[in-house]
Amino acid sequence: MRRGKWGAVAARILVLWLAALPAWAEYGDVILNRRAEAEGMPPVIFPHWFHRIRFRCKVCHFELGFEMRAGSNDVTMQEIIDGKFCGMCHNDDIAWGTENCFLCHSGKPGLKSGIRGGHSTKGPGIW
Ligand code: HEC
Ligand code: HEC
Ligand code: HEC
């Protein structure tokens, strides 16, 4: 099948556009481990891509107050149980609740806070 001239032009523009996207387009999985391991729990894996295709950026980065820099948010378990941050949704209503400790605390020991993976989520338990 032959693609028309305009199809080819559009494809080239798409490629250029993708190449020009800044590095922050890395959405992979975010590891949160400022407190968890020090307090005897495995690091938290937050599948960013999984969430960001379901919710608008501003829900988390504005309304919930998550800063857009991996490792920059100081989140405590008590705040989550009180309905802040992850707990805004993980409350047995919008999504499964905080009693499912190891769905969030699924990281391997020793992981540092930061982004892992490329443009898509590998999900809990991989890192
Ligand atoms: C919806 C996701 C989620 C669930 C479910 C969850 N946690 Fe957490 N937890 C977090 C996040 C995020 C942090 C902050 C991680 C960090 O920066 O170290 C955290 C931190 C912690 C900490 C560190 C100390 C503190 O008080 O903040 C402990 C201990 C902890 N969680 C225990 C638990 C236990 C026990 C359960 C199950 C009863 C649980 N968590 C369920 C996301 C979750
Ligand atoms: C469900 C909540 C949620 C949604 C929706 C969401 N994010 Fe995030 N985002 C987070 C969390 C949590 C972190 C990690 C913060 C940390 O590690 O302290 C993060 C981290 C980031 C980072 C930092 C990456 C780095 O390398 O430091 C960027 C950039 C970002 N998000 C952009 C976006 C954009 C753009 C969208 C919408 C297209 C979006 N986020 C949607 C929760 C969300
Ligand atoms: C804006 C709402 C929202 C926020 C905030 C949010 N989540 Fe979620 N999360 C969801 C929904 C909805 C699902 C899908 C639940 C389901 O499949 O039943 C989900 C699923 C997940 C999954 C499972 C992914 C999979 O592959 O099945 C993990 C792990 C998770 N969330 C961790 C977190 C952590 C850690 C935080 C905080 C850093 C967080 N979430 C914040 C809404 C949210």
C-alpha cells in the first residue's frame, strides 16, 4: 500500500516533534523511598504512566500538590491514610485502599527515589 505525499510529510513532522520533546516526557515508574525503607517497608513504586493516562496532570500536580520532580515530595503514610496524596484516590472508593500495603510497597530493597524505565509503566514489583 502506498502512502500519499501528505502522509509522508505528516509522518516526518511527527518524528521531528517526538524527537523535540523534552526529557521530562519520561513517565516510567517513580520510586518513592525517602522514608519507607528506613521505617522497615519496601520502597514504593508509583507507575506514573498508568496513572497519567487515566487522570489529568493537574489533578496530582496541582490539586493534590505533588511536585513535578521525582524524589522531591515528602509524603508520609499518615497523610495518605488521612486522604492526602495517594490517599485521595486509594481509599476503597476511586481505587483500592491503603490496606493493600504491598501493592504500593512493591520495590526491591535499596532502590533510591527517582524515575525508572522509559516512556511506559512496567508496574508494581518490577524494580
Ligand atoms: C497507595 C499506596 C500505598 C499503600 C497502599 C500503602 N503505602 Fe505506605 N507509603 C506510601 C508512600 C507513597 C510512602 C512514602 C514513601 C517514601 O517517600 O519513602 C509510604 C510510606 C510508608 C512508611 C514510611 C514511614 C511513614 O510513616 O511515612 C511506612 C512505615 C508505610 N508506608 C507503611 C505502610 C503499611 C504498613 C501499609 C499497609 C497497611 C502501607 N504503607 C500501604 C504509599 C502506600
Ligand atoms: C495520579 C497522580 C499523577 C498524575 C495524574 C500525573 N503525575 Fe506526574 N508525578 C506524580 C508523582 C507522585 C510523581 C513523583 C513525585 C516524587 O517522586 O516525589 C510525579 C513526577 C512527575 C515528574 C517528575 C519526573 C522527574 O524526572 O523528576 C514530571 C515531569 C511529571 N510527573 C509530569 C506529569 C505530567 C506532564 C502529567 C500529565 C500528563 C502527570 N505528571 C500526571 C503523580 C502524577
Ligand atoms: C487521582 C487518583 C489516584 C492517585 C492520586 C493515585 N492513584 Fe494509584 N491508582 C488509581 C486508580 C484509579 C488505579 C486503578 C485501580 C484498579 O485497577 O482498581 C490505581 C492503581 C495503582 C497501582 C496498580 C497499578 C497496576 O499496574 O495495576 C499502583 C501500584 C498505584 N496505583 C500506586 C499509587 C501510589 C503509590 C500513589 C501515590 C504516589 C497513587 N497510586 C496515587 C488512582 C490514583
